[in-house]
Amino acid sequence: SFQPDTGFHGLEGLKHMPTAIKPGIYDESFAGEPLPIETEASHEMTLRLAREEGLFVGISSGAAVVAALQVASELDEGVVVTILPDAGYKYLSDKALWEGK
């Protein structure tokens, strides 16, 4: 499972589990090995998906693709599937994101 690489991050909706308040129903054994994702890499992937693939997704989706590509790079063969959990419309006012700054 992927998560932000630090407790202070810019990935809306994602938790850095070592520093987060965990709900009572959280079972760490289901999460698998933690895969830390940098905020900057997520932002870059979000912009890349919009420019190169025509996918207008949000930052959490960018993080999901970064994680999927990391997992895929470690496989000799197989298929990696990920879910793109948010849309870009929520980030329209974030000019720095869309200008790649």
C-alpha cells in the first residue's frame, strides 16, 4: 500500500500511517508493505497524466500511478492495476500544480 513519505505532505486524503491517528478498525496486516510516495512525484505525475495521456486526475491519482509504476518496475512479468481515486477539478485553483512549479 502506498502512503505519503512524511507526516507533513501535500497529498490530500492520504495518511502517513506512522504519524496518523489510526481508526479502531484499521488492521495493518491488510495494508501490505508500505510504499512511501513523495508529494513532488505525485504532482509531477498528475501534470504528466494530463499533458501526455489526457487524464484530468487529482493528486491522489498521481500518487497511485507513481506507486503502480514503482511496483511494476520490480516485477519480471505480470500486470499491475491501480485505481485513480480523484479528479482534477478539485485542484483547478492550484496554479502551481498545473504550471509544474
